[in-house]
Amino acid sequence: MASVIVLGAKGRFGCAAVQAFTEAGWTVTRAGRGLSGADCVEVYATDAQALQAVCTEQDVIVNAVNPPYDQWQRTIPKLTDAVIAVARATGATVMIPGNIYNYGRLLPPVLREDTPWVANTRKGHIRIRMERAYRDSGVRTIVLRGGDFIDTVQSGNWFESYIAPKASQGKLTYPGPRDRVHAWAYLPDMARAMVGLAEKRDQFSPFEEFSFEGYALTGDELIAHVERIVGKPMRVSRLPWIGVWLMGLWSPLMREVFEMRYLWRRPHAIDGSKLRAALPGFHATPAEKALAVYLTKNTGAYVRVPKTA
């Protein structure tokens, strides 16, 4: 039976990965701080020595650690060095949920694995250095790159934190022009795709990227989905970016959030052709059903769950 350790198991992608690997029959170890249960280990992922002790018998290491934006500069290089050292010592495959920050503010309308990395934001440069470190290390690494997350629970993502927290009251807030396409990734689907890639890991090159298509939705399309699910029209307001900028004058986290506003102004979709070829039997959840799962559980709205599979 294959084994996987999920670093950052309490986080957004980490939780979804734990569930997906468990449901697929893997032996799963959850790693992080403040965890409980027989399948858990307490470890700082930046501590290579401690990390190696808990990864010795693992076939796959999922690096789902995602510190707050304002801690990336300090934490991610240490984390990268530690995980590479452990993977090199144990022979484990590293799997990483990637994002689209690598492509920069002028990202093209369709993103593929061969789209150039031309980041011009702080976080984009950090992600590029991280992924290049894995590529150059010789450690077997798989990056699964997706858009903004849609979760099943409240986990601090754009959809539940900014767009839909008042959906039960018939109110939405949208961060950009409503005619621009934006890339979304439903976390349970993306985690299932990662499991599928993990099960074929020996068939890939030492460093492999896959793009997770998810949903390409304009603001109007997203709003229409929510209206159909909740069963009433939404009053939609614009996110006040000037307020985010002002908060960023004293909040490093808000300053980093403001830096990424271009993703709501620049239309972009993700081409999942390579992933479909690698996982021909993979079926994604329809967008409206995915949104209904979150709205049903978390907003208090009376929702109509679509019957489509």
C-alpha cells in the first residue's frame, strides 16, 4: 500500500489532499502543528532533520504548507530547502499545489505548462525560485497548478471571504470587472487529480508540471450560478480596492493582497489538456454543484443543489 505524508495538513489544500488520498486507499500521515490523532505527527516543515525522521517510509510528500503572504519571503526558501533535502535522502516524490503567480501581471488569456514564467510581483518571484529549486535539485517533483480555490468549508479563500459571505442576504461582492474570465479550482477535484498523478508518478519526468483546468468563469457567470443556487437575485457591489490599499499602509498582509489585484482585471483561463491526457478517466464536478456544496454548508442560505453529476 502506498504511503503519503501531507505537510500543512490543516491548511486549505492539505485538508483536501488528506481526504482524497485516504479515500483512494493510501496510508496517510498528517503533518503540521496543533494536530491530534494517531495519523498525525507534530513537526516544523522547515526543520529538515525532524522532517526526515517522519518521512523515512513515505512514498510521496505533499508540500501543502502555505504561510500567510507576508511570511513567504522568510519561510518558503527554508521550507523548500528542507523538503528537497528530505526527498533526496528518502527517494520520495514531492507534490506541490501550484498557482498562476509565475506568469506575472501580463499573463496571457490561456495558461499552459509552456507559458513563460515572467513574474513581476514579489510572490511570483518567490514561487519561481521555489519551483526552479525543485527542478534543479533532481528530486522527483510534480506541480499541479490551479486557479483560485473554491472550498467546501470556510478556509479564507476569495470566494467565501470576499465574494459570497452575505449570499444568504442576497448580497455579493465582486473584486473586478464582471466581464473578465477568472480561473477557479474546486479543491476536492484538484486533490483527486493529485492522487491520480501520484499513482502514475513513475511514468513522468523528474520535474513535471500539470495545469488543473477547473472553471473559467466571468464575474457575471459566477453570479448567475449563485443566483440559481440560492434562488434569488443578488445585489452585487465592487470590492473597494482603495480600502485594501489603505489597510496595506500598516498591514503587510493587506499590502500583499493588494499586489494581486491584477488577477481580477486580467482575463485568464487554464488549459487542462495535458492533465486530461494523463488522467483520461478523471471527471470534474460541475461548477454549479461545487458552488452549491459550499453555499449549502456555510452561508445559511436556502439553496437548490443541482442534480447534475
